[in-house]
Amino acid sequence: MDTASWIIKALIIVGVFAVTLLIATYSTLAERKIAGFMQDRLGPDRAGPFGVFQPLADAVKMFFKEDFIPAQANKWLFIAGPCLSMLTALMTSAVIPFGDTIRYEEQTIAVQGVELNVGILYVFGIVSLGVYGLMIGGWASNNKFSLLGAVRAASQNISYEIALGLSIIAIIMSAGSLSLRDIVNQQHGFAWNIFYQPVGFIIFVTCAFAECNRTPFDLPECETELVGGYHTEYSSMKLGFYLFSEYINMFISSLVVSTLYLGGFNYPGMDWVYAKLTALAGDTTGHNLATLIGFLALFFKGLFGVFFFMWVRWTVPRFRFDQLMDLGWKALFPLAILNIFFTGAGEMLGYHGFTWIIVGIMTILAATNAVKAPPRKMYPADV
Amino acid sequence: MEKMHLPSDFLPIFIQLGLALGFIITTMLVTHSIGPKRNSKLKDEAFECGIPAEGDARTPISVKYFLIAILFVLFDVEVIFMYPWAVNFKSLGWAGFVEMLLFMGLLLAGFYYVIRKGVLKWE
């Protein structure tokens, strides 16, 4: 590669970095606005029109708060905890294919930080490192609540990582590649993986919720039992890093879900749009415009994913810890293995959507259970 | 289309790492320098809902968590074994599929043993 393409590459990385941070900042506002909407109240509306400056105000406040380190804590590990959390959250975005390619002076450059042939493994590896941030921070605080929160976070994350890894395997089997770009390109148009891998999609999304420590899996920061969980002792921007990394993780995992299951930058009718644009604006400009539309499509999917995270937060109550572990180990893990089996059999026999059989069996089981269940008592009785 | 992948492909990851580290270190330095600093003996204690703290948090915790961690190491290694198989799944054909079924059968047998032993039982 020559200098110009290196500069474009660096610009893409910096741009992706900036966009990730911006989205994470404004997710905090979106979360409070959506919470307000769902609970029939306004949410923040004082700082600027519709509260658009609220995240800036929060950031300034975070910076000017006292940076408190307890006397008993291990000072360096206490600082390293949130930094590590933030670092792992920021590193993942490098391999996500944000768009097709940009044409610039006879060159074609992919809109992606790094085009790795092991992209999904890289994401998986960095996500597994995330647990260290929580564990180190919680342990170094030398506070019983923090320690319990950290231990819970660690055991929850590692439990759901197994099902996460297994659900990805079904995708790799049908794609035959570990590269995220290859996986996206195979979902050209409307041939999204969710139509062939419905079970894998559900497992992956559930595990993504658990990995991000979001409701209904936010037991590490369960305030009724553990005060603040692993970040009980944190204040100032170190607390900010923990909260911020959660929002970045939400956005990135929405992007990964979109890339793996929802077609990434593909959208229905993209060939028609591409043909029209190249006819209207010439080959190079038309191609770049089509790439831009694809980028916006992925972006829209990612933002919808973030909204979905928040929607679920105000809809589903928190699990109990044993229920959480049972779901991860006794339900999702065997289900993921079953999914691999059906995907493999389907690919061998030449049927792509073989995993719909699992959905069918599950639906029948649920229906028979619902029929057999004793009638629910209603209070008051006449309703 | 066969593409060569060189170690230099990973260079942009280091750009991203540098960017992330720079952001984190700058933020940490700024927040450490501009906040107020007020210390007292009571304030520096670990927070335990206002009750005087008993000992510290370097206490033994439930062995269940340790067992979960051990199980994770075991099962995650099995999952990693499946990745190269999944990439070459189509070229391996029926033979590869049956072999992996055998492997997964052994895995599930171990999993069944773990459940019957009550390792995943929480009370």
C-alpha cells in the first residue's frame, strides 16, 4: 500500500474511533430519554434543547469529582481495572466491516479498520479479556461488595462465553470463513443469516446481553444486594470508564450481531440502488455513494440494537443468580450444540434453513406445556 | 480468490491500540489532577453501608465460583477445537461431520457427568 491509502486507512480508524465514542456518549442520554418515555415522564430536558448537552454536562461533572482511592485498596490495580475495561471495549471496533469499499484514484479501499482473516476470533478474544477489567477492579477495591460483584461478573461472563462461542461456530460452518467481511459478503441483498440461523441468533443475542452485564443479566451491579457491585468504591472518571465501556460494548455488540446475522451493510434492493447510482453519478462517485448508503444501513441496525438493549432493560426483570447460571449452562449450552448438529446435517444434505426444525420443536413443546399447565388464577376473580 | 495474509496486516490494530491507550491515559491524568482531594480516616475506609468495616475483603469465597471457572477452561478449550473444524467443514464432508459428532458426544457425556455431580447446582 502507498501513502495515500495508508492515510485513508488511518482516517477510517480515527473516524470509527470517534464515532464509537460519540455514540457511547449519546447512548447515556438515549437511555435516560427512553427510560423516561417508557415510564411516562420526560427524562433529562434542562441542558440545551431536549437535553442534548446532558452528556457533556455529565462528562464535565465526572472530571471535576474527587478521584477517591480507598486506603486499603491496591492502588495500581485499582486504577488498572477501569482502564482495562475501557481498553478492551475500544479495541473491538477495528475489525468490523462498516461498509463496502471506497474508490479513490484507481484504488479500492475497504471501509474497515483491519481486514483480518480471523476477524471473529479477534472479537471473541478481546471480549474474553473484558472480564479482567471487572475482576481486577472489584478485587483491588478490597471491599466485600465489590469482590462479590466482581466474582459474579466473572462467573457470568465466562459461563455465557461458551454458548456465545458455540453459536458462532454454526455461522462459520455455513460461511466457511472466519473473516467478518466474507461473512457479510455472503449475506448479499436480503440473504441474511438470521433466516437460516434463528436459534443461533437468539443464543448470540442472549449471550451478548450477559457479556455486556445488561438487564436482565445485570447481577454484578445488583443494587438491592450489592450496593454498586464491582464499582462500589469507584468515583470520578474511573467510574465513568466502567459505565462508558458498558455503552461502547452495547454499540459494538449490536454491530457484531448486525454483521453476523442481520446482513451487515447489506440491505434489500442494494443491487438496484447500486445500478441506479452508478448510472446517475458515474462509476466512482456512484460506487462511493452506494457504500455510504450501506454504511448508513449498518449504522441504523447498530442503533436499533442499542435501542433494543434499552427496551429490554425496562421490560424484563432481573434474573436470580441460580436462574442465570442454569440458563447459561443447562439451556443455552445444549441448545447451541443442538444448533451445530442441525446446521451440520442441513449443510450436508443441502438444506440451508435446517435449524428451523429446532424452532418448530420448541414451539410445539411450549404449546403443549401451555395447554397442560393448570389455569392461572386471576385476581380479582371476575376479570 | 486466495489472498495472502501478512503480519503487517495487523499494523492498523496497533494504531487503534495507540489511540485507545492515548485516550485512556490522558483521561486518567486529567481526572487525577483536577478533582479535589480530601482525606480522613473514616472516609478512606471501605464502604459497608455506614457500618464499621469488619476485616477486609481478602476472605475465602464459595468454591462454586472456582468450579465454574475450571469448567469454563475445560469447555472453552473444546470450543476452540471446533473453530478450525468449522472453517473446513464443507471440505471435510460426512467423515469430518461424524467425527465431530463423536467428539461432541464425548463432550456432552462429560457435561452430563458434571450436572449429575451437582457442580452447577446453586442453593
